[in-house]
Amino acid sequence: MAFVNLQNVTYQYPLTKTPALQNVNLQVNEGEFVAIVGPNGAGKSTLCYTLAGFAPHFFKGEMSGTVEVAGKESSKSTLDEWVLNVGLAFQNPFNQISGAKYTVFEEIAFGLENIGVPREEMKSRVEDAMALTGIRDLADRSPYSLSGGQQQRVALTSILVMRPKLLVLDEPTSQMDPIGTREVFGTIRKMAEEGMTVVLVEHKVEWIAEFADRVIALKDGSVLLEGKPNEVLTSELLAENGFGLSRYTSTAREAKKRGIWKKENLPVTLDEAVEGFS
């Protein structure tokens, strides 16, 4: 059985007229790094909330179908039980900072405090997590004095320190520069290689193509397409449905119409484009 298993999941927020997710079937294997793409309103964040148990436990609303992670079903678990296995980094890191701690170190340790981890183990885990995400130099800073990109790293570190079985990330690099983005994607890739299961929502398709194992495209709350990154991210179906494509894919597709692009496959990354046009 898949590590993450969604069967016919439909979810509708309170006081809304249409479901945010409709008959979603999704399986993710343990240690797999899966990226979710889609236009605005496709249901990407709602899928994250569903995997993390916030929908429907926190947001309420109506849900049908089953959501299973590591053999446990969301509807048969409480939210405080569920979050011990599933960690969610929100799109806006400001929403994830507790406001209860004065320093980044204390902020990262906050979750461990809440579950009663011994002091020495807590200190070791926080230091290891900060080293992994490259924020040791921020340990004594106030979380509110940081840039948006730095806050996103703190939010990610606060999740990683809990050692969840499933890591769910909703645009974790939206406020980062290209260097920071590469570093964070590299960290996520490393965690997947060490056995952590990762579901990532992201618009930066070039990085998805380089680091993810599989891509799932959502449209209007349903799965439109899924497969290997280069197959999905260059699909005509995405272009026809308003998805954001790589600039290299768009350029090569136009070049192919004019007989300039000779390769069978279209590029997603700069390196693939350079090789194809050389």
C-alpha cells in the first residue's frame, strides 16, 4: 500500500457553493518527492491542508473519501495526533511563527517543548535542523526581524526538527532568491533520499524538473495529469489549461513550430535548453 493514499477525496469549505477538491485520487510512496502544480484556485493549498489534517479538522466543512498516511486514516485521528506524523509549512511564514518566543532558536524548539522532548535532546535536534537548512547564524535573532526568505527557512526548520513522516510544503521558497531556492530544494531532496516523504506545492517549474520524482497537475480541484517531471511540465495539456510553463519550454515549443528545435523532447530547465539549441 502507498505511504500516502487519497481515495475519492472531495472537500468543500463552509459557506461555499462548490468543492475545493473533487474526487481526488493520489498515491505517494515512502521516500518519494512529489510536486503539485496548478493555476490559482486549482486546490493546491487545500490539498496541503487535507494531507496535514487541517481540512476538515480545523477548517471544518464537508469531506468525503479517505485520507491515509502511514496506514492511519485522518477521519479516525484527532488533529493533535495527526500533526505528529505530518508536518506542514504554510505559504506565508508569518502565519507559522508562534509569537511566543524571542529568538529563532526558541521558535524552532517550540514544537519539541509542546511534546515534552528532554532538554538536551531538544537542543541537539534544533542545532542539527538549523545546520541542515543553513540558518545557524540566525539562532539569536528575533523571528520578526528576519526577511521573508529567512522566515521561510525558519518555518521549514521548525517542521523538520519535529521529524515528521510526511513533509507537506506550500510554496516554501516563494520569498527566496535563486540561491536560497536551490539550497532549500537541495535540502528537501536530501530529506527524501534519507526516507522522508515529501509533497511540495510550487510554481518554480525549473526547480521541480531538477529535483522532484513526480509531478501532479491540479485543475479545478481535480487531478488533470501526473507523471515524470519532464513529461508533465512540457505537456500541451498544461499549456491549454492555463498552467505556468517554463520559459524554456515555451521558447522551444515556438522554435519547434519554426523548425529550429530538432530534439523530440522539449526542455524545462536552462541546461536542457542550452543543450537543445547547441
